[in-house]
Amino acid sequence: MRIRIVDAFTDRPFAGNPAGVLLLDAFPDDPWLQNVALEVNHAETAFAHPLPAGGAADWALRWFTPATEVAMCGHATLATAHVLHTTGAHRGPVRFATRSGVLIATPGEDGAVTLDFPTAPLTAVDVPEGVAEALGARPLTAFDTGPNLGDLLVEVADERTVHALRPDLKALAAYSGRGVIATARAENPALGYDFVSRCFFPNVGIDEDPVTGSAHTALAPYWSERLGRSGLTGLQASPRSGRVRTEVRGERTLLSGRAVTVIEGDLLV
């Protein structure tokens, strides 16, 4: 079967967030899926297979990190939609049946793909004792992001603080189910983005995720409320970096970005 590595939320190779993508006839057993994800060794590997015509979804989709299956992944969904569209395996909007419900990916004329994801419910919480020391910066606010994400979202003082973070990942793992999203307002919106973030997910085997689509289902409503606009652009300030265009529509959030296939080959097992 064909396996592809796709860089998502970028228009150039070796940037954005890489994901493995395999299109299958059906899902093999879970240990095989987990072993392939471990072998690929990117933040996520996506596995998809077509569903019978006439149903609520067109393809079934699952995502695995090198350590575990996850309930939601934006960049690997974008990568899968990119593969479906560029190979001709699917035309037009594609509906994915996932653990987070039906997620829709719509290709645009400019080559970008827009994902329709559930908006993360944000619940303000007290800043947990010790999280400042583990993160390496003192949070101004803290929010629980709900069951689909399982993250702690924290705002820190400024963009420079986000860039400078060097967290103690072992200590940080104690503060959420998946990990911690650190964010701040952009220092210079004229550069084309409104807020910055970095995402640390030690509990699912990802020290720092390069560009996290799912995190933007929490970042978008957080910053939309503060900046007074529904449409924003986020810069994820990892070493690879990438941008996510967002639009909050009540209980749904649209995430848009481009993708580039960088490797295609045969999986021999």
C-alpha cells in the first residue's frame, strides 16, 4: 500500500507539521496501526478508508501518535484531505467519520483546505500550583479545553515569552490529559498573524507539536473574544512553524491551511 508524508499548515516542504497518511480498504487491528505510527514517528499518522455511499460520512478516519490513538487531530486531517484531493481518490468536500464526530474538509480554489471542527468549550480555572515552574513562565490566565482536546490553555505575558519557553516536559505532564497550549497576542499584527502559540503534549509522546490544528479550536474562540473578530490567523512558533487561519462560527470553528506531499512510497508490511 502507498504511504505518504505530508507537511500540513504550510505551502513549502520541511515546514508546518508532518503527518503520515495511509489510505486503506479497511482498518487492520489496532496493534498494527500503532506499530505503523511508531515506525513513521511523526506527531500523528492518519489512517482512512472509504465508507459505503449514501451514509453520513464518506471516509472513516483515525489518528495515532507514536504512543497512542487520539480523539482529534487537525493537521493529519488536513494532510489526509490533501492526499484524497491530489490523488483523485475523492472530489470536493469530504466528510470524515471520527471519534470526534463527522468532520468536513473542503478544498479551496487557492489550494488551501478548510476544516470544519467542533469549537472547544473553554472553562476558566485557577492557574495550577507549579505550572509556572514547569512551563518556565507565569501564566496570566488558564482554561480547561474540554474532553476532545484535554489540554490546559494558558496565556503568558507576550510573544517573546512564548518564543523563549523551555519547559520541563516531565513536570508539565502532570497538568492536563494531553498537554499544555501556551499563547500570547502578536506583538506586530502587520506581520500577518494575530496571536502566537506553542503546544507541548508529553502525555501522548509529543514533546512539542510543530503546528496543531486541534489546539486552534480553543485558541480561536479565546482570541476572537479578546480581539473582537471572528476571523483570525494564528502563528504556531515551533522551530518548523506554520500558520492556521481560523473563523469561529458558534459551536464550530473553521481551520484553513495548505499542505505539501514530501514523501511517497510503499509500505511493505
